[in-house]
Amino acid sequence: AQSVTQLGSHVSVSEGALVLLRCNYSSSVPPYLFWYVQYPNQGLQLLLKYTTGATLVKGINGFEAEFKKSETSFHLTKPSAHMSDAAEYFCAVSDMDSNYQLIWGAGTKLIIKP
Amino acid sequence: EAGVTQFPSHSVIEKGQTVTLRCDPISGHDNLYWYRRVMGKEIKFLLHFVKESKQDESGMPNNRFLAERTGGTYSTLKVQPAELEDSGVYFCASSQGPWGANEQFFGPGTRLTVL
């Protein structure tokens, strides 16, 4: 069965530091991979997605993620954290075997220290 | 263009009562989805509408949950009778095309607390 593991329910970084949020998935067929962000009191917003093609995907607000098939990973990065990046981030996978349902990770809360 | 809206934003009810959650998708989006997140756990798929038809309801937890989408516009999710374990945040999403690679646009969620 498909699953998504996000390492760390909370990640704390200093403003200006590198942001790295980890996501590993399990899928026996080519997956679609997504990162969503939820700011306080708002709905989930798509940051970026991988479907096919280039494995390095750029998203909004300076975020990017790289699909590494050999490592079954789709880690999210941003070179320099801003205070406005404080939010909860969700990794999700979908594939043909799951009838393209989104299978979600448990979420990672990103805390930005001034 | 208005996004996905959900009503109410919060609902507190007692065990055994009935609650109805509403979702208004983005205009023109045929696909509508319901998800639930129990506190501290991952978001779980509940069901998927294409227009007024239920395309996939494999995630509905039991027959206390009833979802409808009359006329293929807004959708309601009724919980009757509510149990303690139904507490959580219920998200609605919509998309133009079928899911897979298509982006789903999410509403802010309804936080349901069952006492």
C-alpha cells in the first residue's frame, strides 16, 4: 500500500537558514508527488508537484523539491527561510494503484526563529 | 475568482447529535473531494464527486456519514449520529480535471469537535 513518511512533526530553522523538509514515499508504480502548505487559518495550497519529466521541480515562494526514485524521496528545500514561511507542510503521493487518491504524510510544522 | 469555501468554520456538538458541513467548490470545477484530518494524524481521503455522482467513496468511514452533491454544485457532508472519534478538521477540495496530476484547490476546512 502507498504511504508517505515526513520526518519530523516540527522543524525549527533560523531566519535566513536553509529549509529542508523530508518526505519519503512508497509506491510500486510511477507516482505523482505533491507538496502542500497550510498557513494559519487558511486552506491547503499547492507549493509544487512532480508528474513527469525534470526531477527538480520549482514551486512558489522560492521552494523546490527533487524527485529521487532510487531513494523514494521528494524532499522540499528553500535556500533562505523567511518568517512568512512559518506554516504546516504536507507531502502527498498519488498513483494508478491508489486510483489516484492523494495519500498524505502527517505534516511538518515549520518554525522560523528570528 | 472565489476559492473553495466551507461552512461552518467550527462546529461543536455533543455525541449523538447531527452535523452538516457544506462545501462550495470553485465555479466550473466538476470534481469535488472531501478529506478529514484527525488531530495529529495524516489527512485521509473520504470521497470524490464528479458532478453529482460519487466517483469514489472508498474512504467514507461508516454509514453514519452521508455526502451529497445535488445539481453538481455545492456539497454537504452529514454526520448522524456523531461520535467522539469523528472530531477533526474536514477539508473540501475541487479541481477542473480528474485527479492525478490536476491541482486540487482546498477550502479552509471545518473544525468539528464532538463532546
